[in-house]
Amino acid sequence: ARPLALALADENGQVCSTAVALLGRLSATNPTVALPQLRRLLTGLLAQLAQPAVALQPELLAALETTAELLRAAPQLARTYALKVHGALAHVLAQPTRSRVAAAAL
């Protein structure tokens, strides 16, 4: 699980996405290993989405795509953090400069 944790921080979006998918599959059989790493990633992504509108749009798009992949891969996190994810997405969509990027990602 340690190499997957390192892959979550990779700059390449495809590597990160694959790591999220693998950890999501692992969370069904061994949640004590996978869920803390996915939870840490999700809280980081939500903090990134809460940043002011000056954040670069490619970074916002990557954060939204990773969040969507994470919630698809680990539905138990989706249920647990549904209100926080909803609040972060509502915050992003309420800002005119970021809403087009968010709508395209969703």
C-alpha cells in the first residue's frame, strides 16, 4: 500500500487516477489500509477546492477530476463525506470564474 500512497501524490494525473482506482478496489477488501489514504486525499482535495478564485483553472480541473474518481472508487467515503463534498462543489460553482471549469469537469 505504500507505493500506492506515493502514487497518489504523483504529478501525472493518470498515475494518480490509477492509484485512486486501485485503492478504491482495495478498500472493499481491506478498508483499514486503503481508507485512511483515500480520506487524506479527499480532505486535501476539498481544501484545494475551497481556495480563492485565483487558483489556476487546470489545477481546479485536476482536483475536480480526482475527487470524482475518488468518490466513484470508494463509495463508502462518498456517503461519509457527502455534505462536505456538496459544500465544496457549491462553493466552486458559486464563483463565476470557476463555474465553467467545474461544469466542464462534472
